[in-house]
Amino acid sequence: MSRRNRRSGSSRVGVLGLLGEAVQAATEIGKHSSVREIRNLSQTVENFLDANDPRSVSRRLLTDETHRLQAGDHVYCQRLGYTHHGIYVGSGRVVHYLLDHGVIEDSLEGFAAGVNVHRKHSIKRYSDREIVRRAYARVGERDYNLFHNNCEHFANWCRNGG
């Protein structure tokens, strides 16, 4: 089913279709799985469900923390059907992972693409300085995978190695 058909059909059918794809991916992962791959898949499904929960969207639209961001913060913004994640590196800049461009440094405005940016309180095992160093270390990487290596996985890896 094409993305367009998913959007035009009922949201329940779209959600079930995408979850079906996630189950297929989990089955493939299970053939040569690791705990990290399963955790990444779980985060991807949670991201999708959270992004499509009307209560969660309302909560996000009422919150604006961009004026209090500090280098090393895990940031995210709402997109149609998902949330996009990155690492705030200071001076109005974000390092994030894009499907078509890989890991890039961008302005906060470029990252936001016209919507509010929020801070996510993800697990933090490294200092702010080390988080920023880890983010910059992957700039130029082009190995995006929705289920194994996406923008949220990148932000979590920068902050806690996972």
C-alpha cells in the first residue's frame, strides 16, 4: 500500500499497516537479533505511536523550551506521523540524522522546519561536552535505517551509547 493510500484511508488501517511492517521487520531481526536491534525497533514503534496520539500532540504544541536549550540536549519536533530527533550543540545549531542527507549539522530553524522544538529528557550517561563530541563524530555518516539507525537512535547513542 502506498503512503498516499495509507494517509487517505482510515487512521486505524494506516496504523495497523505500519505496525504490520514493524512486526515483519522484527521477524527479520529475530533471525539474527541482538538486544540493541530489538530495543531500537521498540523505540521506533513507540515513536510512531506517540507521534499519532492526539493527547501527546496537544501536550507538545503547548510546550516551548527552545530559549532554555543547552549544548548536549536531546531535542525533537513533531512531523506528520512521527517525531524528528537531534542533539542541540549550542549557538542555535543541531546535529541530526536525515534519511536523504545522513548526519548533518543544521540551524535550529532548519531542524524545526517551521514547528516547535522541544527538549526530551532521555537517559544521559555522558557529559554535555562528550555528547556534543559524539554528535559531531558522526556528521557525514549516511547509513540511515528506520528500524536500526534513525534520528532517535542517533540522539540516544550520543547521550547514552544506546
